[in-house]
Amino acid sequence: MSALDDDAYRAFRRDLHRHPEPAWREFYTTARIAEELRERDLTELYVGPDALATEDRMNVPDDEELAEWERRARDAGADPEIVDRLSGGYTGCVAVAERGPGPVVGLRVDIDALPVRESADDDHVPAAEGFRSEREGYMHACGHDAHATMGLGTLDAVLDSDFSGTLKVFFQPGEEQVAGAKPMAESGHLDDVDYLYAVHVGLDHPSGEVVCGVDGFLAVRHFLAEFTGEPSHAGARPEQGRNAVQAMAAAVQNLYAIPRHADGPTRVNAGLVGGGTATNVIPEESYIEGELRGATTELADYMSEHADRVLESAAGMHDCEVEVATKGEAPSATSDDALAGIVGEVAGGVDGVTRIVDRDDLGGSEDATYLMQSVQQRGGLACYVGVGTDHPGGHHTSAFDVVESDIAVGIDVLSGAIRRVAETRP
Amino acid sequence: MSALDDDAYRAFRRDLHRHPEPAWREFYTTARIAEELRERDLTELYVGPDALATEDRMNVPDDEELAEWERRARDAGADPEIVDRLSGGYTGCVAVAERGPGPVVGLRVDIDALPVRESADDDHVPAAEGFRSEREGYMHACGHDAHATMGLGTLDAVLDSDFSGTLKVFFQPGEEQVAGAKPMAESGHLDDVDYLYAVHVGLDHPSGEVVCGVDGFLAVRHFLAEFTGEPSHAGARPEQGRNAVQAMAAAVQNLYAIPRHADGPTRVNAGLVGGGTATNVIPEESYIEGELRGATTELADYMSEHADRVLESAAGMHDCEVEVATKGEAPSATSDDALAGIVGEVAGGVDGVTRIVDRDDLGGSEDATYLMQSVQQRGGLACYVGVGTDHPGGHHTSAFDVVESDIAVGIDVLSGAIRRVAETRP
Amino acid sequence: MSALDDDAYRAFRRDLHRHPEPAWREFYTTARIAEELRERDLTELYVGPDALATEDRMNVPDDEELAEWERRARDAGADPEIVDRLSGGYTGCVAVAERGPGPVVGLRVDIDALPVRESADDDHVPAAEGFRSEREGYMHACGHDAHATMGLGTLDAVLDSDFSGTLKVFFQPGEEQVAGAKPMAESGHLDDVDYLYAVHVGLDHPSGEVVCGVDGFLAVRHFLAEFTGEPSHAGARPEQGRNAVQAMAAAVQNLYAIPRHADGPTRVNAGLVGGGTATNVIPEESYIEGELRGATTELADYMSEHADRVLESAAGMHDCEVEVATKGEAPSATSDDALAGIVGEVAGGVDGVTRIVDRDDLGGSEDATYLMQSVQQRGGLACYVGVGTDHPGGHHTSAFDVVESDIAVGIDVLSGAIRRVAETRP
Amino acid sequence: MSALDDDAYRAFRRDLHRHPEPAWREFYTTARIAEELRERDLTELYVGPDALATEDRMNVPDDEELAEWERRARDAGADPEIVDRLSGGYTGCVAVAERGPGPVVGLRVDIDALPVRESADDDHVPAAEGFRSEREGYMHACGHDAHATMGLGTLDAVLDSDFSGTLKVFFQPGEEQVAGAKPMAESGHLDDVDYLYAVHVGLDHPSGEVVCGVDGFLAVRHFLAEFTGEPSHAGARPEQGRNAVQAMAAAVQNLYAIPRHADGPTRVNAGLVGGGTATNVIPEESYIEGELRGATTELADYMSEHADRVLESAAGMHDCEVEVATKGEAPSATSDDALAGIVGEVAGGVDGVTRIVDRDDLGGSEDATYLMQSVQQRGGLACYVGVGTDHPGGHHTSAFDVVESDIAVGIDVLSGAIRRVAETRP
């Protein structure tokens, strides 16, 4: 088998949709993708640890959690040999097709899912048509099932064309936690990429719209700060405690008060916090899972430096210790005009495209920027493409869904742009 | 059957020890006590809802949790008829024995356990001798199994004597959460009690010591504050959130800063806190489970008033709402000299007592004070008795245990004091 | 006398420079301007209360302070009759010259000084040439002496031309405290103005540059929050205090933590704070003098609403009261292209102009925006003009100064633009 | 001249009352005392630097301030030769009278005044009778004028008796700032004192009462924390500031939240705070003048260690520096029973004494404890004596005053106790 027909792409997407997997747990997803890829005429297929700079993985779950998801993947019928290679949370893969002289063109798609419970309502298509998530509490609520399918379809379309050059498709894990791009960017596979495209469906653009260059990515850092003090009986010996909840509270108050920066927007959030064990025990432990952002990498670094100092000082203030770990990060990036222009030209001739949007701002973060920045720093060009779709619920909500015929639009636009860029070498 | 021999008391205590149950979940414990009591020659036995002012119960778990513990009790062999009467979390019982003219004397023992995982070490007697907790994660880590046994044994000893008067034994649930005393004190059963004893083992006093009047109880209030704001995307729309974690942090900082009071010690602790859902979402919800104490009820009230204002203002500061609920409370109380004196006299003649301690300060809280205060306010007398025991681990630790022969010491001291007080009517 | 020659303008500017006066204390300055204006062929001259919506004055000093500065003005030789009319802190004036049919064109210049001690160094021209400030601790450190002179000179130039229409020159007090524009904007004199120019020297542009439209004004609100609690002896009766310093500190921490806004830059500063009386007294009083800004008026309002809630809640948290007063405010505003274009055209023909800058961002606040917005809201046009000058020290520093020959550049540009706008009526 | 009659003592007290002087500025007061002392038959008179361990002085004002008060003392007629010796803020004196074999008995009186504006009301005796403060804004509002007079009168009475032993009277400066005791205690003059009395009038005890041992002194430390950051324009460059007001606010919030201590009362107060320069400047500087207390010296040390850490961490949190200086300190101390008993015995026979109070708690701080502790640590005995007086206003208020006839009561009690202690050598 090589290229799939539309029905087969739909079936593939629905299979992935039924098996949503979060960061570093994409065992089933990676296996299914690799199973398809090995049917193609590829030069190389790098799977799992071979696709990653393994030491750069961030926010990897513990062994028990990984083993549980690995087991589920096997139970669901994933090829056991492939799963063996992914064991330990080494997910994702890179497909390489050398097709004669020409530039190296990359396409990055992400493959992970979210901890969102999927709607079971009748008006939610996956529920009505029987491909609702089988991993209760997890869901493809941001369309990465469609992205993976577009990656496969675009590869098929390019292989089926007169494309001359090398195509690399990066099936990236862990985007939702901004944890997977760095190990893929640092893997070496990106080093010779001259032109890179990344893609996202939806983004509040309806079916028929194509956004030729998404910008406004905020650089971001996710952190986990763990405070450790000393417990004591709150009634009998309050002075013997070293209060980790007071430390955490002081940190929260002062994190949000990091000075605004005149060079552009910054963000901070202590999104998930907790501490203590019982009302009558001075809390020994507490934590903050938070994030810091900036319109540029410099601004995110500014926030990060201040936050580290606040966390350290808040711990010291209450005689506690704190360990601060980075759980995910991504720089900012901007789409290059030349590649964006090509997308616009190509999209004009694609069936189903009714409106071409020049540029749009994301206003959030996305770790494709890691790969984009990496290519751009070596003198290459990069562009983030938006493919509209009528999504009934917002991104990351239980009612999110995509119009499946828009997957073909994405495949046509991306494969067209890849071919055009190889010809024109802008 | 009526009175048990020492082996039987030991077996009874070990049975309770194997089935530790926290507040309002003492289904097995209450059933086992009631099973024993109905063998005695009692005037009345009030069980479950009949032993409580039911509307005064605090911190009752949800139905699912109650049902689970009730099921466990049945599975462990508790009398189903008794468990039926306790259904819904109405635990505890009151035994009444009228034995001729004379005053009404009360004895209060508590019966609940703690969320502590019991040691499985060989040098931990319950583990070594096969009566370690069968409720993983819960443990009689404060000796209430011994207290319940003393309650039964003291009743037996008094019934077996020439005591003239009425004896009431209060088997009280929910002490560890200071949640069970109020509904028992308000049940009506305490209204005619002239003299009340309460008892505790250990308290850092070794085997052989008896403390004739424990004092220094801090009045206490447990509260749960739940903050509600509004979520929003922390990167794209930080201004649309109403941040419940910021509100919680502001509250924590200012709770600990409630002014010290010149009239005596006060305490405050935000012992268990949490909030938020994900790093990139402005937190919609947060909570503080905390406690407030004072050397007197007035001082605890002072702390409570300030805390309510701090919680309300912290919510308002970040445009959130807060609901504050009292989950437990107990006043301060002092042992009366007359009853303490009788304990000292009696203890002098009890086998195994090697040292009589006049008074000692607890420095913590205990809701027996609710019953003591209630009796004292009606003109009665009350006294809290400490029965020493060599406990290898501290109270509330996984290695806590009691020397079982000290249970007999407690029975002798308490039954002797009850008989003496009925004779002398101090 | 009517128009002055260059020497006379220089002398006039130096006279003002020697007598710097802050908001609502510009007695000498206003008198000197009015003395000159009454020599001109004006239709009307509105002085002091006649130039202002008096009830809209903000941040007026107390009577004692006003009387002291009024006395100094008289001692320095200001016309006593004019000073009489300014008595009570009613400073500033409006000159009106009707010169035939045509539009009403306004020019706004500000006249107040700063609480900065002027440099006495030899390389500071005012010190070297004998016109250093005679009001120790106050200084024209932002060039408003040059602005007032430009106002006079531009009037002279227009009167000396074939201008047809009405010219109004607004000599505005209290700009540095964003306190004087509102009462002048609300005075009625602005109501028929069709075109308005405002001007500033320097702004880090060197001599020879003209900025045709300054933008990026942050809307701003200055506030004074005064907290009142209750004192008590910190050792003997800490609980009887209501601590205004704790309230202030809680407010400061949470003011800076007002959420960032996705629509644009915001600012907050607790610039001047204080409280308490002695180490051993629980502080009864405290205050915050602060400011809130936003890139738009809406953003400044957003900050202001949050700040009011924080201040109120911080007071409530410590059982204190707070009074919050607005001491100054200004909206944001944008220069209109049509007027900016005219400035550019005119400036091209002015001697001494070497570079024309299309637009520039101020990045601060300036209450000329009040007048600009007022004109624009009625359908008129407004433009803020920058006139470069080599200023040795930064604005608001003790070494600030202007190149006096640049005053003539400003007069030529402004009078030219006023004449052109009356002709072309854009 | 030697001993004074009652009128002369009254005149002396009124002279001091008219010339109230705060810490290290007691030039007139010391001079007047020394002038009187040199008329007595003393063995030694140590004045100024000879009475102090000069390097241990705390919280000494700057030279300008000292020079101003020195000048006032000279203008008021103080002996210029004595003032010369005090120059630089070396105030206070020690009188030594050796009168045959026997123990060394010390009496400590304090001589400084307070920054309180004295009442000018007709019902305020000093105002009505013409000896109201001539140092506007300063007042003997705690009776140290009476103490100094009692010191002189007690010396006279002892010298006029058959006392055998050595009497030393310590006229101590700077008590109100707990700044003067340490340098006097460390001067060497106290090293051979066997018995020490200290005295205070009032303390809410009416005329006729004598308190034989005042206790409950809280150990105390006064500190000044000065934060230094970096200023920047709050609108244009908020990120370039390092905000000293945010640091101060974080410190205030967390100082009050230092954990309560189970061993006894503790206190903390940020009594006087300030910072910043203008609304639009990120504050570069701020300060906290505060105090820390504990029922024992250990508890005060506990507070002090925590406070130092809080101050340091709060500075670090906002990238500022902080300097923390101790401006005054005093330990806790307890009156010895033996000396207190003697006071009680003697007081029983003194005219005007109607009630003898065994013990009373001060509930505040007083640096006589430095001298008491110093004597006690060498094996001597010490006692703090209260002499009641009907004081119309509270201590440290503008209406405070003493009944002058109670000064004689104090002299009789103290001189009697000194003679008795020399006889009985308890």
C-alpha cells in the first residue's frame, strides 16, 4: 500500500481520535503512524529514540504512568515491535524521502492529545458516529489527529508528484506541554532542512480559509516549583515548622507582580498550586505549576529570571527550600514572508479554499517555534500555516471537532507549497 | 455475658484496632461497641441518631464515601441491624445505667481513627502480633481503640460494684476533626450529668503515671474556605480571569499576620491548600482548609472574626467569591479541682500506678471540652484524666501504640473515681 | 510693544526660567505672560479663574502653600493686579485673537515647573549665564519655559501675518501633575476650536529635528489612597490596633499584581508611600500616592477599577478605612494625519530644520491629550508636535536645558502650520 | 548646699520639665543634674563619656541635630563647662558616694523625654502653672523628670542617714529608645554593684500605691531596615526599576506572619515605614522602623532571627539590597524576691503609702533590664519599683503629668530600701 484514498485518511484520523494520548505516552499513535510509514517508499524512518535528542525530553511522566499507557497501546493492537522501540516514553517519528536533487523541505505535525473529557452528546460527531475517545478523560481536543493525518497525506501527495529534493515529515510528540519540540529540534534531523512548514487546523478560522503565516507566538516556559519546609503541630509547636504554604503564597503574590516590560507583552500564571496535609500540621510541602511568557524570547527570559528569584526568595523568607524545574519551553518565532507568499499562491488554486488570510496572530504559545527558530537561525526559512475548519466547540473544549473534508484541503495546500518551494528555492 | 476478663478486653481492643474508622464512618466500631453493650444490664442504650443532635454534626463526608465505609463494616461482620441504624453517618452511642439514688456521673470516650498509614515494621506490636490496620491508610494512631475499651471496662467495673447513682458512658465519634462532640453535647443526654470524666492515654506520660487534670486545651475552629473566580486563557486573555489562586495566596499571607493578642496564645494554620487546573489557565477555584485556636474561647473567637474578614477581603481583592464553612470546633475548658483531687486519691491505690501528676497542659485541642463546658455551665463538675502508657511512636505517627496492660489501669482509676464521686458528691 | 525680537524672547524665557513654579502656583509665570499678552492686539484675554472650569482643578495645594508662592511672585515683581486675580491657585490664561473669517485654530503650551534642584555646575548654561532657578528645589527641567515663550512668539508671528481666522493660545498650568488640562478643556474656550496644536521640545530629538505627530500617549490616573486604622501599643495591646501599614502593604503587593491585559500595555506604580508614627505604636495611618496607566483610555480605566477594588479590599482586610482620591488624569490620544502632514510640509521650509520625523511614540503621559481628545470628539483635528533640541541632561534631570535658538524654530513651524491649516482647512 | 527641701525638689523637677530632651540630646538635663551633684559630698562624679561605654551607644542622631540641641542647652543657661564634656551626644552621669564598709547599692533613674507635643489646656497642670515644655514637640510625657528628681532626692536622703556602704546613682539617657542602658551597663561602673533598684512612677497605679517588683518586661529590639533598589520611569521603563517599595511591602506582610511561639508571647511591629519619591518613578528607596519583642530574651532572639531573614528575602525578591541596623535593645528581666520583699517592708512605714502591691506586669519594654540582668548575672540582686501617682493622661500622651508630692514618697521608699538592703545584705 502507499497513498490512501480519502476514506482511508478519514479512517486513519478516526482511529487516532479514538486513542488520544498525552505527552510521551503517544505509543499507539506513533505505532499507527509508523505502521503506515513503513508501507511508503521512504529513504529512512526514524522512530522513538532515533527521532529525538533523548536527554532534552521535558516533563516525562514516571515509569508507572508510562507503563500503563504502553500496556493500553498494546491492548489496542499497536504493533508490539514498534511499541518496544518506544518503551520508556520515547514517542514520535521522522520520515525521510530523498527524491533527487533539490532542497530539503520539512513539515512538522504534532500528534499528542489533551486531558479533556470528550463530549458524549448526540450533536458531537465523534460520539454520534462512534469514534469518541476510548481513553476516558483524554481527547484530541486540538485537532492533532487531523495534523498527523495531514502529515501522512502530504507525504503521499509529494511522493506521488514530480517533487525533486528531500522531504522530511516530523511527527512530533508533547506539543500541548511545549515539551516535545526541543528534543526533536535537537535530534540532528532538522539540521539540513532548508524550508520548514508547520500546520494547525481551526484557530477560529472557518472551513475554506487558509492563513498564510501565523505569528504572535508568545515564547513560553512551564515550570514546577516544589517547596520543602518542616512540619510541626500547629497548636503545640508552631515555631518548629518551616511553612511551605506561606512560602508558596508569598511566591504567588510576587510572581504576578513582576514588573511589566516596555518592550512588549509578558505573562505569568500560577496555574496549579497546592500544599499541606492537614489543618493542624504546619505544611511541609507545597508546589506551583506555572508558566511565564513573553512576546519575544528575550521577554520570556526576563520573566523567567525574575520568577526564579521570586521563587528562591519566597522559599528563603520562610526558611524553606525550593526546587524549580523547567517542564516545557518554546521560543517566539515569525513566519517568513517568502514561504507565506508561496502558501498564498498555492492556496488560491486549491479546491475548497474560499478566502486567503495574509497573516494572523496566535496570541498563545506553540512549540513548533523551536523548529522554526532552529531552521531560521541556520539561514533557512519557516512558515506556520493555518487551515480553517468549522469547529463547533473552542480549542481544548469537550465539543471540539474538525470537518474531515478540510484535511484534504490541508494536504493540497501543504503538498503544493512544498513542491513550489522546491522549484522556486526562494 | 457481662464483664469481660483482661484477655477479652485485649481482644476487643485489637478488633477495633484492625478496623480503624475516621469521623462519621465509625460503622464497625459503633456496631461492635453496641453489640457488647446490649449484653450488659443497661437502663437504656442510645445508638446513632438517638445519641446525637443530628443537625449539629460537622464535616460529614459525602454519601458515596459513607456508603463505602458502611459496606466495609458489613463485610467485616458488623451486626447489620445496628449498621442499619447508623446509616448515613450517624455513629456513636450512649449507654445509661441507673443504679439507685445518687448523682448522674458521665464518662466520655472517643472512638474514631486517623488517616495515617500504620507501620508494618516487626518492632511495631500490632504488625508483629497480627492486628495491624485492615483499612490501609487509616490507623488508631491516637489510642481511641484503648479509650473505647476503657469505656466498656469502666462500665463493667461500676456495674459490678456497689455504685449508687446513674452512670452514662458517651462513646463519641469524630474527635480528631473536633466534629463529634457538639452533636453529642447537644443531644440532651448530657443535660442531667452532674459529674463528667474524660480520658486519654499517653500524652507523653509513661506507663504508671496518672495525670489528675489535663488543662491547657486551646479552643479551636476548623474551617474550609472555598474561593471561586473565573477561568481564562493565561496567555491570550489574562484580564478576563478572576484569579482564585491569587485570592487564596493573599488570604494565606494575611491569615498568619492576624495580630497577636495580649490576653494569651492564639494560633492560625492554613494546613491544606490548593487551586487551579493547568499552567495555562487562570485559576477559577481554590481552597484553604485551616484552623484557628486560642487559649480561651474568646481568643479563638477573636481569631475567627479576623480570619473571616481576611478571607472575605482576599476574595474581594481579586474579584472572587468565597464560602467559609466551619468543619469542626471546640471551646477551651479547665478541669475542676474537686474531681481532679478524687482522681489523685483513687489513683494512689491502683495497682500499676507509680506516679501521680497533679496537672498538665495539653497545648492542643480536644473536643471533650464541649461536653466539659456544657456540664460546668449547668453547675456540674468535669475533669480530664490522663493515663500514661509507654508509646513507642508519638501520637498521630505510624508507630504509635499503647501498652495493653495500661488499659486495666485506666479502668481501675476511672471506675474508682466514678464510685468515689458518687459517694462524696463534691 | 507687540512682537519681540529674538533677544527679547530669550530674555523672557530666562525670566521664566529663574522663576519656576509647580502646579497651581504659577503666579509669577502667569502674570509675566499676561503682562506681555495685554500689550498685544487681542480680542480677549482670559486670566486665571476666567480661563478655567475651576471646579475641575485637581491636586490643588493647601492655602498656606498657595499663599507662600503668591507672596514670592509679588516679591519678584509680578503685577499685583494680575496676581490678585490668580489668588487661590487659579493660574494659566487663554489669549484670543479674531482675525477675520476662517476656522478657529488653537495652540496649547504648558507653563509649570518641577520639584527638581537645578544644577549649579559651570557647564550648565543657566548657572553659567546667571539665570539659574531662584526657587531652590524647583526647576524648569522639562522646557515649559521654552513652551510658554513659543506660545507668545507664535501668537506674535501669526498676528504679524495675513492669517484669516481665529487663533487661541492656551497657556496651561499643572501639566506635570496631569492636573491642569481638564479644567482648561472644560472651560468652554476650547469648544469652538477646529484645529489644535500642542508642542514639546526635546524628547530625545536633537536640534534640527521636527516630529510631525507625537503618539503613544499612555492614558493615566494619579491617585492618593489614605488608609485609616486605629493605633495601639504594639507591646501591650497589639490586638487593639487596626494596622494601616499592613493594609497599605497588602495593597502594594496586590496593585502590582493586577492582571496584564491582552489589549495592550498597562502600568501601575505605588510611587510614594508611608505610614505609622513610632516603632512601638501599631500604625494608625498610611498612604499610597500612585499611578495607573494604559495604552488606551479603556486600559487605564481597567487598571483603575481593579486598583480601587484592591485598595478597598486591602483596607477591609485589616479592618481599616481608605479614601481614594484622583489627583490627576489624562486620556490617550493620537495625532491626526492631516495636521501632521501640514507640519511636515511647513517644517521643510523652516530655517534650521534638518530632519523631519514622521511620527514618534512618547511612551509616557501628557495631559495635552485632554484637549486633543476634546477637539477630536467634536469632529476637529489635533496634532502634537515635537521640536528637537540638544538637551544636555535628560528630561526631569537637574542638567536639562534647551538650545535657545530652537525656540525660533518652534515658532516658525507652529505659526507656519497654523497659517497653512487656516488656508487649507483639511 | 546639699539636700534640697521639697520646694527645691519641685523647682528642680519643673526646670527639667520645661526642658525635655530626647535620647543623646539630654545636654541641659545632664548639666542641671551634674550642677546639683557637684554640690554634694560625693566620692566620684562621672559625667558624659566617663559614664558610658561610648562605643555601645545606639541610635545617636547626626551631628547637626546634636549641635542644635547642645546650642539650646547653652542658651537655656546650662553650665558651659559641663556641656563641653557632653558634646557629641555623650549624656548622662553616675554619682558615687562611698560611706564606709558595706555593699555597693545602685539606683538607676532615666532622664530622657519624648517627641510628644505637650497639652496647653488649662486643666493640664504644667500649662496652668507655667512650666509647660519649652521645647515645642517634646515633652516629659513619661515622668523621667520625676525620676531624675527622685535620684537626686534619694541620694540626699541616703547621704543624710547612717548608711554604711557605697551608693551609686545612675542617671541614664535614652531609655525611650532602649538605647542608653547598654552603654551605661557596659561602662564598668555597674561591675561592683551588689544590689540594684530601678524606679518608675505611674504605670496606671494611683497615688499611694507602691509596686514591690515590676515584672513582665518584654525583651525588645528596635531595628531600621533600609531597602535600596533602582529608580526608573514607571511609564516608559518599568522593567528597569528595582522596586524598593515592593520589597518593603513584602517584608511588612511577612514580618507580621512570623510564626507564633509556644514558649510565650512575641511581638512584631512595622511602626514607621516609607518609600519612593514620586508617582511616576519606580521607588528606589524605602525603609521600615520596627520592633521585635519576646517574653524572654530567647523569644526576642527568635523573632529577630526570623525578621532578619524576612527582610533579606524581601529585598532579594525584588532585586534590592537591604541594610538592617539595631537601633535599640533590651533583654527581659525579673525582680528578685529578696529586694522586692524589702521594698514592701519599707513602704509599709512610709507616709502617703496606702497600698502595697506585691508584683505587677509591665507588658512592655524598658531598658533598665540591661542593668538588672547585668547585676544578676554576676550574682547580685535587682528589683524594679513602681511608685503610684494619679496621672491624668496615659503614659506617652500630651496630658500625662505626675502628682509632685508622690516624688517624696518615691524618695522615702527608695532611700529606705537602700538603707535596709545595706543592713540586711539579703
